Amino acid sequence: MNIWKGKAKRLDDIDLPRIGATIGVGEDEIHAVLDVEASGSGFDAKGRLKALFEPHIFYRQLGEGAKRDAAVAQGLAYRRWGEKRYPRDSYPRIEAAIVIDRDAALRSTSWGLPQMMGFNAGLAGFASAEAMVKAFAADEEAQLAGMVMFIVNAGLDDELRSHDWRGFARGYNGPGYARYGYHTKLEAAFKNWARIRDTPYPA
């Protein structure tokens, strides 16, 4: 069985306020990040871990040499983001990339609810990208906990608590965040969830 096909357990309602409370935010802030990053779901219609393979990251992860040359020849790696359209399903690309270099392929893919890049596995609290993928495939709770740990280790928890959506989007999505409106999407999602009654959770 592929490591991205696990128990696929969904979040319990209490997981959001419980895990959010560990960094001093409520479920509305957590919901906002999840809505913008993964449309509120960590698994696809086939029960696989939601994934997006990034060929430009694979290009960097491989470095110069025969592996990169093979990946470029197969259309699995290229220098700059946006050179080619992404297919609807990343898994055929992921499987082909794994044949070339398993770890680099997993590190070059964003995974689950938080769309956590594999190369950020350490910041999310995992020993490797493979360990992260296996944990994420089992349970969305692990995905949420990994996202929150990344937010803390990346120094973005202050931005989330203060609703500095520009600062948060810059740190989470990179310097091109404004071009794609990540900050406005986060703010809109937060305002939407703030109008909905929260799951009761003791302070």
C-alpha cells in the first residue's frame, strides 16, 4: 500500500479549538488557514492524502546530475514555477518522481490540510518527509498538529494571534503571496468563521 493511503481519519470538531488553544488562537483562525490552504479537506475523493507535486522544487531538491537530467527529460522537473500547467491529479507525477529519488519526490510535494511541503517536515515536528506523509495519511489531527507546530517554529504564531494576515501569508506562502491574494482570502475566511458559533471548549 502507498504511504499516502492510510486510515484517512477526519478531524473531530473538538480538535480545532483544542489544538488552536495550544498557541492562543481559536478555531476561527485555524479554520481560515485550512480553508485557504486545502479547501477544508486533507484527503481527496479516493481517500488519498491530498497532494500537490511541485516540479520546480523537485528541480532544486535533486541538484545537478543524472537524476535531475532524467527528471527534466520526463517533464517532472523544471527550473521555474509556472513553466507548465499542473495536472488535476499529482499522483502519477509523484510515483514517477519516486522512481528517480524517493526522498526528493516526497520533499517536493505539499501534503494534506495545511499543504505542508515535504521539505518542511522538520519544522512540522517530523524526522523526515516520509514520516510526515505516513502520519498525515492516518489522521487529519496529525496534519493539524503538524501545521500548528510549523506555524510556531516558523515564528508565525504572533501574526496569527494578532490577525496580521499579510505577515502570516508572507511567512506561510512566500513573497508572492499578494499576487494570489492569500492575505485577503485568509481575512475573508476568518470573518466568515467568526460569524459561526464555535465548538464549546474550556479555556
